[in-house]
Amino acid sequence: MQTANASRPGSARRLLLAFLFLTACSAPSVAGAEDHVVEIANMAFSPAEIDVKVGDTVTFVNRDLVPHTATASGGEWDSGSIGAGDEWSVTIDKAGETDYVCTFHPAMTGVVRSD
Amino acid sequence: MKNKSFWSAIAIASMLSASPAAFAADAGLNDLQIAHIAYTAGQIDIGYAEIALKKTHDKDVRAFADTMLRDHAKVNDAALALLKKLNVAPEDNATSQSLETAAAAKRAELSALKGAAFDKAYVANEVAYHQLVNTTLDQTLIPETKNAELKALLTSALGIFTEHERHAETLEAEVK
């Protein structure tokens, strides 16, 4: 049936459009991932606690004058030094609750919860 | 420990021949003098950190000193960049000179110590010094600053130095 329809130029175009439409529609669910932003400003992570899905990305944006880190307390991930005005991203690949800290400024803490 | 911090603060304040709030209470400080005082205060803490990095064997004290060096250098770089943008130069003054005189004595005292005694003295001084600087920024320097950009910079700096003060207090409880 497809072959027969495809043999007609009009049908082929419709098939292509349908394919493109379905591809476009399915892209978000295939990629699925969201990017969450945590701002580092006034010596604090904001929001300090976020809920994400496995596969999502968390981007830390440093708006302070001084460098910071975003370092998972269990060693799962570590940004290293994020300079003033710079950012760093991590893709969360496991479900669970991860506490993190700025190793330069231990009073700065946050939590990423993923499921 | 708390008592020691308190007396250290009093001792530093005495060296400046004033209470903490009077650290820069000379009436009529202008913005260029305030910028000089803030810059000098930062350089002094960098000096203490440099001594600590030569002397300490404690990883937490070393990490703290690294942060003091890194953060105060960044804040002072930002201050210099702002002054350059405004095309003005910081103005030396009696308060900056008093700060530097007191700091020279403290550097000599710290340099004569080693091991755990050094760590304790360095951290206690960091608590007292940040208390003094932060109180002065909050109660005197920031309220007296006229230029909005300098005021914003000093306000950001106060947020950073307040975290330093808490960090030093936490460290003080650990360094025994």
C-alpha cells in the first residue's frame, strides 16, 4: 500500500510531511530532557533545592564576583572552579537525592532530587 | 574559643584605637578614601593567607587560606576595575594606615608561630578580623558611600566576607 501510494508524487509529499510532523512531535518525548538553571548569587544556590527527572540537565550559572564550585557530596559530580560569569552543566543520570556544596564556601549547599 | 575571638576583636579594635564601629568613623570619609580602606583591608587578609599557606599543614586551614586569597583578590580586582572605569584613584588616609600598622604587628606575631599554635592563632584572627571588617563595612563604609556602583560593589563584598566569617567560625571550632 505504501509503495503504491508513494508512487504518486502527491502521496509521497504527504508521506514525507507526515513523517516530518511525527518526527517533530516525537522529538521532545525522545529527547525528553529539560535544562534546569541554578543561579549562584549572593553566596547562595538559587533555588537551593530542585526536583528533576533522570536525563535532565542542571546548569549552574555563577553571577557572583568570586569563583564557586558545585560539588556532589558523594562524589557523583564536581564542577571544579566556576569563574565569575561562567556556567557549568551536569546531566543527572541516576534517581535519588544528591546533596552538593561549594567546596570553596562550605556554608553554600543545595540538593538535587531526581526520579 | 568564643571568648578568645571576642578578645582578639577587642585587641584589634584597640590597635586601631577605636571600637569596631569607629574603624572608619572619621567624619566625612569620601568615596576614594572608602575604596582605599576596603582595598587595604582585602590586601591585609591576602597577606595573612600567604603566611598561612607557607606555614600550615592542616588541609582545612589551607583550603580556607586558598579561598581568602582567591576571593579577596577577585574583589580587589573588581574594585580596581571600577576605579579605572570611573577614572579615579583610591586615596590613602589615616584609617588605611592604622589598619596596615595593626596588620604588620599581627603578621609578625603569626610568623613567629608554627604547627597547631599557628593554625589556632591564624583562624582566631580571621574570625576577629572579618567581624571587624564586616561590621565596619555594614555600619560605616557602605552607608557613607555616595557612588552607586561602589556601594553595590561593597555590598556584594560584604556578602562574600560574611560567608568568610562563618567559615572561619566553623573552622575555629575544629582547629584545637
